[in-house]
Amino acid sequence: MTTFIEKTADATTGGILATGRPRAPRRKPNRSFVHGLVTNKKALAGMALMVFFIAMALLAPLLFPGDPSRITAMSSLEPSPEHWLGTTAKGQDVLALTVHGSRSSLFVGLTVGLASTFIGILVGLASAYFGKFIDEGLSLLTNIFLLLPGLPLLVILAAFLPPGLGTVILVLVVTGWAGSARVLRSQALSIRSKDFVAAAVVSGERAGRIMFREILPNMASIVMGTLLACVIYGIGAQAGLEFLGLGDVSTVSWGNNLFWAGNEGALLTGSWWVFVPSGVCIALVAFALALINYAVDEVTNPRLRKIKTPKTPAITERSAAK
């Protein structure tokens, strides 16, 4: 009588069952957040682009010392070895304006993103934790800012306030915090109903400690996504305001570069090299931050995490003589 012995792969490697049926794919245990981002291709591409632009902003005074707005050549020169991105109608080097413009644009975007997210965290946590009248009052205030048309409010505030970089940041924060507050409040409400929060309340923990030590750490992914979205909003909105002439035209930024390109007729004369570099930089920074934002969601959301099905080893059979 002959018997057949089926060898199966070890259960930890996800092979096949002793019965010969394929083993169901197993989810790998959740790895650390940082490790997930480092191994994510979208995050790596986005971070590489952001490192490039941040390095460009930091090294701008070394690459192009002096005033980038000074006249260095003839007007409206096409790109050449002497001027890689050509010159403006005034004779300014476009590459120098683009490199120096990254300093103001990235600074405003990061400042607006941090400030808007911080206000959104405070409003969202307080509204979700305390509830009742505080929730109703903060929700009413948030809804008012959400219902106000964004662009007209930006134009009105920027037109009546004194020009300057601080004014641009203030206007963008005032008009940009409500959306993040609404998103963070929804997430905080979901966590507020968890058992560990109720246990912290019963044990007599202070409200501030519960909000920032119990609820906020469990909102890390949504806070990160909100921050990146606010940074994108800050950079784009600043460029829009300055393109309309409502910013400080004396500063060098990507938005002001587009403003002067429009005023000097670069579109009419076909001088594409004057306005394309600043526009491409804005688009690339927004694209890089969007990649990182999507990667954060992919790492933290189990539904978006890819599941790798292990390869099934072949079944080996042995026969033994009676």
C-alpha cells in the first residue's frame, strides 16, 4: 500500500494548507509611519521635488548674490548660455527672479499651512470635545467662513489692508482655516466616542491633556493631510493675489513674476520664457505636495494599502514502499 505525504510551506510564510488548498493572503503587520513613507514611491518622488525646491530657496543668495531685480542685460532676450531662462522686458535675469522667488512663495505657503492647521486643530478639538454650546458656536463661526466666497473676500481684505508679506499671510490664514477646522472636527468627533477617551474622562484627566494627548495623536494622518492641503492653498492663493496686483509688488516671488510678466506684455509678445518658469514651479510644488498627501493616505488607510499575494510553492510528493 502506497501513501502520499504532502509537504506544505510554513504557515508564517503564507504557503498552502495541508489539504492542498491555497492559503488566503495574509496582511502584513502595520509598519511604522516613517517606514511606510520611505518605501512609498509617490512619497519619495514628492519629497525629492520638495527637497530640490527647498535647497533652491536656501541657496538662492549664493547662486545669485545681490538684488535679483537689477537690470543685467538687454530686454526680452531669449534663453541662451549667458541667461539660461532669458531676460524680462526690463532686462532682468529670469532665472535669478525664479530662484529668489521660491524663498517668498515657500515661506508664505509653509507659514499659512502651519497657522491654518493650528487654528483648525484648536477649533476642531474644542468643538468635538466640549460639545453643546461651544460646539454650536464654533460650528456657526466655521460655517460663516465656509459660506463666504473665498476669492472676493481675499480681494477685499488685501485691498484695504496695508501691502506687505505679513498682510498676505494674515489674509490667507483668515480665509483658509475654516475648511481644515471642519475636517478635523469630524475626525475628532469620531475619536471622542471611543472607550479610551471615556476612560480618561472618568479618571479625572484635564480637558487639555485628553485633547492633545489622547485624541490628537490618533488624528496624525488627517492632520498631516490637512497641513499639506493648506500649504498648497497658501502657495496658490498667494500667487493668485499677487497676479492680480494685490500683493507687495516690491518683493520677488513667483506670483509677482507672473504679475510683471502680464503687465509687460510677455503673453502678447510671445516671451514664454518670462512667465513659464514661475508657473511651472508653482505647479511642481503643488504636484509634489499632492503626491506626499496621497502617499500619507495610502500608508495610513488600510483600504488603499496594497496586499501582496505570496507565491505558492509546488507540492512535492513522496511515495513510500509498504
